[in-house]
Amino acid sequence: MGEDEKPGLGGQSRDKLIRSKEKWAEEGRLLTGAPDPAHRNRLPPGQREVKTWPVLDLGGQPDVKPENWRLQVLGLVENPVALTLTQFMALPQTELVSDIHCVTAWSRFDNRWQGVASRTLLELVKPKPETRHVVFHSYDGYTTNVRLPVFAEDDVLLAHSWEGKPLAREHGGPVRVVIPRWYFWKSAKWVTRIVFHERDRPGFWETRGYHNDGDPWNEERYS
Ligand SMILES: Nc1nc2c(c(=O)[nH]1)N[C@H]1C(S)=C(S)[C@@H](COP(=O)(O)O)O[C@H]1N2
Ligand SMILES: [Mo]
């Protein structure tokens, strides 16, 4: 792990937090048994709308100074890059509005994000043909995985701002991933490394009972 990449809360409280979420998965908490694959409702099954923006993490929020932030994009790509925040901000910029759906049952509508579209990044690094999977690595040691076509959707971005202001540290600033079609645990905060693979590598929650995909309308909460 690098200088800024220290896991948050050590020891007992972190273990307790992780254990209680694993228990949710074992018990199948919040499942309604009534999926909505056609998206008839804006709110996915078992979710409730909130107007606040809850903070979820593993008990620590890494303090990554903008000048120290790096984004490495590597693995099965033609053109691996390591970007400073200045270089990242110089890439073509996108603004997108999307809803958040957290697996703990809250949803937040109409979040306005500014950042770099995943497609812009893909054009820059050029994944090799055998690439199938993407893993995000964060400064707090968190990881999460998605299939390449999921990352390549046109509503996915690496966000540095929310509602026109720099993304707050508690929400993953300087830069986080936003994958609005999946539960929000796929949207890595404090992202620092994006690695392209031929084989899948389940991430932090995916190896602790959570679904490998995470489509809220199909209630893909747990594996
Ligand atoms: N690096 C990192 N990213 C993370 C997490 C985390 O613990 N560490 N938690 C995930 C989970 S479970 C959720 S619901 C969202 C929460 O994002 P928010 O705190 O901005 O609402 O971040 C996701 N990304
Ligand atoms: Mo979550």
C-alpha cells in the first residue's frame, strides 16, 4: 500500500461493521421477492427515497490531498497511464445527472456529477481485446469489480464534483467512481487504481456475501 493508502478503522469496530453487513447477506435482508426488471418504478424494489446523502465507508475516510492524488489505469491495456489531478482535470469533462441506490435501502434522486466519462478513459488507455473485467482500488484499501461493458456504459464517470462543488472527502473526494445502474457499493470512493483483467476478481463486499453484479431492479443484493 502507498502512503495515502491505509485501511480506516482497525480492529474491533471495523470487524463488527463488516460482520453485521455479512449477516444481512446471510439472512437475505430487505429482499421483497418482487423484482422490477422493466423499471416500471423509478424507485427499485425494497428502496426508500431519502433527501439527505448518507455516508458509508469501512470506518475511515482517507485524507488525500489533491497534489498527492494519483490515478493509475493499467493491466490489459495498450496505453497504461498514471495521472495527476491536474492531468485528470485536463481530460474532456462531462456532466451527468443520476440516481443513487444503496444496498442498505436508501435511494437519492437527481445527483448532478461532473467528471470524466468512463468512455473518455477507455479511449485513452485502449483495453486489449481479451479484457473482460475491471477492478477499482481505493486509498482506504477497498476494492470492487464490474464487467467491462458495465464500466463502458454512457452514464458512468469518474466524478470530482457534485452539484458544482468539489466532491467532499466523506463522499470520496478528490475523485470517485459513479456507476448509477448498480447498487452504490460498486461506486468506489477515493479511487486510485483501475485495473483491467481477463478474469474476474471479486472485490471487498463481493467476497463477503454480496452479489457479484448488483442490479437494484433485480434485487441483486446478495450472492
Ligand atoms: N473506497 C470506498 N468506496 C466505497 C465504500 C468504501 O467503504 N470505501 N463504500 C461503498 C458503499 S457500501 C456505498 S453505499 C457507497 C457510499 O457512498 P457515499 O458515502 O458517498 O454515500 O460507497 C461505496 N464506495
Ligand atoms: Mo453500501
